[in-house]
Amino acid sequence: MPMRIVLLVSILALTACSTAGPFVTNISSSGDNTLTIEKCMIQFSAFTSTISNKNCTNVTIKLAR
């Protein structure tokens, strides 16, 4: 029985994902005194060792001269 618990905990640790954010992932200028800022949540998968973006939002800011 204790060996099953150790095995289950090990499998859960390998498949766990962690999420952080939101972070600014992109800032671009549209050329008419506006900036477009993209913010995304970052997700790391320990099982596949990949980092991906999710829940992205865009905000447009008008700059004054």
C-alpha cells in the first residue's frame, strides 16, 4: 500500500502544471500615436517541459504629444 502512494505522488508530480502572470508579452506601435500591449498568462508543463501562453488580452493606449 505505501508503494502505491509513492507511485501516485510521483505521477502527479510529473504531470503538474504551473501558471504565472499576467505578464506583458508584446508591445507594438500602430503608427498613429498608439501602443498595443499584449498580456498573457504563462503556463509551464513539467511533464512535457514546455512553456505556453494562455488567456491573452490586448490593450490599446493612445499617446499624447
